Amino acid sequence: MAQGRRILVTGVSRFWGAELARRLEADPGVEQIVAVDTEGPIRQLARTDFVRADIRHSLVGKLIRGLGIDTVVHAGLIVDPQQAGGRTVHETNVIGTMNLIAACSGADSPVRQLIVKSSTAVYGSEPDDPSFWTEDMRRRGPARDGFTGDLDEVESYVRDYEMRHPDVAVTLLRFGNVLGDVLDSPFARLFDRAVVPTVFGFDPRLQFLDEDDAIAALTHATLNKCRGTYNVAGAGVVVLSQAIALMGKINAPVIPFVGGTMALRFLERFGLVDFPPEFVRLLQHGRVVDTTRLHVELGFHPQRTTMEAVAAHGRQRRARGVLDAEAPYRYEAELEEFLRSRGQRDEPASTNANGRRSRRRRTTTVATASAAKRTARRTSKPASASRKATAPRQAPTRRKPSTTPRKSSARPRRARSAPDADASA
């Protein structure tokens, strides 16, 4: 194992880069770890230096030469097309990788090892595919979607760099379908459904890799200088219906194998599927890779087979019950410092009757203060209101008639003349 390694890791704002940096911290042979991303790491890292930068800019080259980086791990490659929009995926994968490789180039570059994380999606999924894909095989036709085409372009940049820099150990890892309790992957989202939609009339062969084995393979390739391209997947094969049964889910073949994009759009309107076309082709034709080179040349063996990875994922999901998968914890140093400062403002601990120490806060909650105000209003009524409520009820008194004649302010009425007696007679 090399001593005094200086390693630069990309993509620490996502699962791959953050977990790799955390494992590299435990290796005493690594002198310095520099994490580069546009957002902060999703894990609390003890001795990793985080630099907020975009790999699409020229700052990365200055960083590599200024710090004397000898190993670059490109873990920021997006291998899930649903993680971002098509333009973002293209710029991150193609433009970012091209600029990162340019930063590692040149006669004055201290880089002596380059590791790039890729995906077995580069092989595609077609009805005439071979039973097992080896690392030297190429897809027969052009890419049928932009995501697969971007992976082709990224790997072409890596191969060109390897040919132009024979003194640099270049490692390309093509990871299969990864399952785990933390990583958000296409198959993890598929198996989270109570009813799993599948393609009618197809039961493809698949391979799966546990997320712990995926990070272990990336760490092994980083700490051991190995050249070449390697397929990384769990041993064995499982068909999709068997994997759904292991998950304890219901298989619903509702996706038609004809109709193409129009059929997918129709199902999306009713909320049945939300898959990109390349993932639907994988559910239809499957994909299996050969991992002999991984075991023999790289010397890495995953701890879990394909069946064991699926079964472990099912147990983890059932243990969560009805709770949905939570987002990875994002470490916020400012929030922790704020909580610590609030804890220091508490009153000193006092001893209660049981001899236990208790801590009491000085602040009063809004609900308690409101209840105290309502109680005060009810108890502080006017004295007159209290006397009215308690005094006995008395009978009303009658007024005595007055003997003094009352003066009238109205004008005297005009008296009518009485009729004559003769007239009345």
C-alpha cells in the first residue's frame, strides 16, 4: 500500500463520493483527502478538506497542481438519469469529465492514478444482446438514448487519456444495478412500490450489487493501483419475477411491449409508471455481465451475491414498515453549533427528590404563557360584577302618587262650545 497518498474525490454531495471519502479517512496510508463538489458533503467527514467548486471550471487543475494530488477519483458521474434533467446530466457527465481529464493532463501534472466510476448501462439492453457482457465487448448499434450516448462519450475520453498517458494507472469501473438502504437507485424506487409494474410477456435476467460492496470495490481500486476496465456486480443471476417475490411485492405486467414512447406517456398520465425509456428496455431485455476480470485481476470479491443483495434489500425495506425512505443525513456544522449554544444557556442542574439531576430551561413556551393569561382574565373580574352576581334579588318598589299637580309644558287645548239646548231639542 502506498504511503502519503493525496487523493481528490468528486461527487461528495451524493452517496458515492461521500461514502468513499469516509472510508478513505480510515486508511493511515492516505495523507490528505480533498473533496470537490458544488454542494456540501452528505456525511460528516473528519479529516477531509472540502472545496466548493465545479469540475466544469478550470479551478480543478490549479487545485490538483497546487496541492500535489497524485490520485483522482471521479465518483461524481451521474449513472441514474432520473437524478437530474437531461441537460444537467449531459453537462455533468460529458463536460465535467472532459474538464477533469484535462486538469489531470500535462507534463507538470502530479497525477499518477485516475479512477472513474461508470455503469453497465453503457452496454444497453437489446433483444439480440449476448448472454454475458465482457469488458472488451461493444454495443452493436448506436445508443438509443442520450444518457447511454453520454456514457459512451465519457469512456472514450478516459480511453484517450490512458493511451496518451501510459505512466498513469487508469481504472474504469462499470457498476451494475446497486441496491441498499441508503442509495436511491432506479431499482430501489421500483421495489418501493407495493405493486411493481413490469413489461407484459417479459421476465428479464438481472444482476444486483449491494451498496456496501459497491463502495468497497471503489475503495479497493483507489488504494490498489490497477489498470483496466472492470465489470462490478454480484455473483449469480436472478429473474425479475423472482426478485419481486423476494421483496414480498406484487408483480403487475401493465407495461405493453409495443407502443414505445406513446405507451409510456399514456401510463404516466395515470401515475402507473415514471420510467425513462432506457430503464423500460432493461425491464424488457435485462442485462448480465461477466465479472471474471474483477475477481482475477483486481482481486475483489463482493461479500453478497445477487440473490443475497435482493433479500437484504427486502429485509431492510420491511423493517422500515410504512415509513418512506428518508433522504441521507446532511451534516450542518452551523446547526450543531446553534444547538450547542442553546444548550449552554440552560439553568444549572438541580437535584430532585429522587436524587436525580434535572435541568430546567428559563424560557416559557407560548402555550403556557397563553394559558396563564386566560386564567388571569377569568380571576380578575370587576367588583361590581361580583356584587351583582352575589347580591340577593329584591322586589321592585312602587312609587307613591304625588299630591302636587304637575305642570304641563304643552299648550292648552281650545275648549269646544257646548251645543244649545234649543238646537238639541
